[in-house]
Amino acid sequence: MTGNHKSALISGASRGIGLGIANRLAEQGYSLTVTARDAARLDEVAAQLRSAGAADVIAVAADMSDTDGVERVVAEHANRFGTLSALILNAGVGTAGPLADTSVRRFDKTLAVNLRAPLQLIQGALPMLRAAAAAAPDRGAKVIALSSITGVYAEAGLAVYGAAKAALISLIATLNAEESGNGISATTLAPGYVDTDMSAWIHDRIPPEQMLTVGDIVEIVDALLRLSSRAVVPNIVLSRAGTDAYRA
């Protein structure tokens, strides 16, 4: 399935922000490849996306810290769709604690999921993104990666997470330098806390009703995907109301 038909690959698609984005794109008739670790949950999501209007849905269960799993996700999308209009890099793993107590094992896992997997997905998807951009030169192809406000403004207790998310911002900036002339433009989103399962650990300090909503992120992604291939938006910081805008 090539030409002007729109397809997207979304990591971390079984809940939270990834699911919100997947639902929006399903309503717009995209074909979707969705991935997350939980196969049973992913199958439920795939059925939901089909009924929401997705032209076609492939569900690929994979752990983003497993390079073979990441490779399989890209291969399945390539086999079914051939091109890729939008790569949504949403899967992430959180880690908190003082720098002094950070374990190397946790550091390695955080970097694998938050940085290595995005790099591997981008590398694997580039031929398909270029093909989609060539088929629809006015629209081009998009890469959108979920970073974090802690990748822009450092915060005590979030050293490893923030470092991985800062590196992701740099990776995406370089992708623009190399590929935006080929019609592939990329954006990182750097939000403060969003009301998802991943933020539940800090509810005792920041109640969910004070967090950004999944809908806020979905609206930004939707707008970015509508931009022409002439526009590049490198990074968008979304801070929470009632803060000084420099903290998660």
C-alpha cells in the first residue's frame, strides 16, 4: 500500500499518550502499526482502532529494549505498507532517584528504551519515510518523539531520565539537519507531567488534575502532522499551569 495513503507507526501505543495519538489517527483513516509489550492488551487496542476508522492495523508486541523486537516492528510495517507517513516515538521508561544512587543497570535500560530504540526505529524507517515524502512532496513525512521538559530544564532526582530525553532532543535536531531537505521533518515534544499511568508515582506531590492532559499532546501531534513539508518545528515545551514553567 503506497502512494498517498497515510500510514503511521506508533510505539508505546497500548495506553496513555500513544493510545490517544493512535485513536486520533484511526479516526482520520490512517493505516497503523502499533507496538507495546503486552500482546493481549495490544490486540484489544487494535480492534478498538479498527472500529474507530483505521484503514488497517498491525499489532506487534515487542520490548523496546530488545533490538530484535524493534527490528521486527519495522519489518512488519514495511511488509504490509511499504511507506511510512508518520513515525511516532512515544515508548519510554521513567526512572527517578538521586544521581548518587543511580544503578548502571537502570541507566542502561533507560537509555535503551528512551534513546537507542528511537535511533533504531528512525534508521529502520528512513527508507519508508523517504518514499512517503517522495509520494506526497507537499506533505512530506513526519517523525514525532516524546521527550520531556526534564530534557530541557534539569530537575533534581531525574538525572538519568532527563539525560536520555535531552539526548533524544539532540538526535531529532540532527535528523532535521540531515533529512528535512528530503521532506522528512521531525519534532520533539517536551511536556511536564502528563496525566497517564506513567505519572502515577508522583500523585502524592502533584495531583492528576494539575497535570497536562493526553488530549493536549494529541492536539499538538495532530497539528504537526498537518504542516507542509516546508515547515520544521524542532522542539515544543509544554509546561503545566501554575508552575514557573521550568519544572516537570
